[in-house]
Amino acid sequence: MAGVLDTVNQRTQLVGENRLELLLFRVNGPQVYGINVFKVREVLQCPKLTMLPGSHPVIRGVAHLRSGTTTIMDMSMATGNAPLQNLESAFTIITEYNGQTQGFLVAGVDRIINMNWENIHPPPEGTGRDHYLTAVTEVDNHLVEIIDVEKILAEVSPINEEISEGVVSEDMQAAARQKKVLIVDDSKIARKQITRCLEHIGVEVVALNDGKQCWEHMLSIVDNDERLQDHYLMLISDIEMPEMDGYTLTTRVRSDSRMTDFFVVLHSSLSGVFNKAMVEKVGADDFIAKFDPDILAERVVKQLES
């Protein structure tokens, strides 16, 4: 355990093409869950918690840590299960999503594993197990479920999804109705947030679930001797996705002469530990941290004006 705790911060600085490192943990029972180490700031035993009257039931309290006051949520409750009982033996995974720091209580932390995104798959359809899942994989012949943390955060602490008045003019909305934007994100809640934002601008949205699906969709267009630009204004892609991540997707786009000039924006909650040099390396046109509807809208408007 000490090895896991000592190396989490170091490993969060690693960025690789189509690979990820998962921190494995348990909540209640034997099921193993995973969270991308890039989102993890540190792991520690449950700190002293101060209760917040009137807070969401999932929030077990706040802790005073090095980064200031941090909200601590019960990962078991957040995924629809019974609350953790023995907090003295529990661990807290401190994470950063969308520029905000939060902690998740878990029963136990196992280890860190290095995997390829090709071995991470979308949750099976129709199983009824994917409500809080963004992906699944297999480790040592056991199913590992990867939590859709963005969905949890949207339920516990909803963010503003409305575009501010004046960001998009009526003339721009009229021009946008002639355009389509391709988006790809493995999180259901993220797809809904982005779609609502772009539809308010006026563009039509085509939303896909992972990088491999997006790549095959784009290939089907150019293989038919058609230009991507004639179908879509731009691509807005998440970075962390099963099958194929956003880095690899962008690299493939830039490596195909038929897609070289297609406008690609990487859109990710990997804000605090995000390596911008990687965006430049793969050739993305821009990076936007999740989720600010005004910034996203302004980027689409800028592309409409170009």
C-alpha cells in the first residue's frame, strides 16, 4: 500500500499515446473499480471530516488538506450503494476534475496498473450495470469497472450549463443552423452538456461515444471521396476514451492527408495535470478545459467566423 501512496503524484505527470494508468480500488464488496491516475492528486487515509449541514447526502464532510478545504464524497453512495461504515480504515482519493479538487471515500486501494486504451471498452449494452460506468476492462481475469466521475459530480454539484447572454448573437445563430459539429466523449453526461451548449448556438450535433467509433466514422466519409469539412465545421474530442484516446485520434487525423486540415479541438477535464506539450505534439488546433459553456461557445463561434 505504501508504494501506491508514494507514487500516485509522480505517476499523474505521465502522458502517453493511447495508454493510461488505472488506480484500482474497492467500495463495498469484492467488485474492483478503476479511476485514471491522471485525475488523481494523492491518496491518503480518511482525514478528519467536518460535517456540512444541508449538504448533498453523498457528501460526508469537508477536510482541511494542503490544498485547502476539500469536499469529501462517499464513492459507494455516489454509485447507488450503501454508505461506507468504517471510516477509520477507509481511504480518500483526492482528484481534480474540471479545475476543481474533490475527494472520494473508498474502502480500499489496491494498486496502479498500466494499460492500453485498446483494452478498455464501453460498458456492455443492456446489462443494466452502466449507470455510473464510462468503461470496463479486465485485470487478472476480473472485471474492472471505470467510474463516470463526471456524472457523479453533475448530480452532486451541478455546474452552470447555460451560455451567457451576448456570447452568441442572433445572426450567428442563424448562420450556425447550416453547420454540423462532430463531438466524441465516453461520458454520457459530458455528451449531453456539450450537445446542449452547441444546440443553443444553433449547430446540429453528431455525438459519438469513443475515439475508435469516431475514427471509423470519419474514414467512412473520406473513403467515399468526400471532405470532412463539407460535413462538419469541426471535431470536439475528449482525451480519455475507451478503444482509442483523443491523442491517438488526433494523430491519425493529422497523419491522413485527406483530413490534415480538419479542425480538431481537444476538450478534457484533465486540466490540472494536463500536458499541453502533448496537444502540440499530436497536432490539435486547440485545447479547452471542461466544462465552461461560454468558452466552448466562443470557440465554436470563432470557427464559424473563420
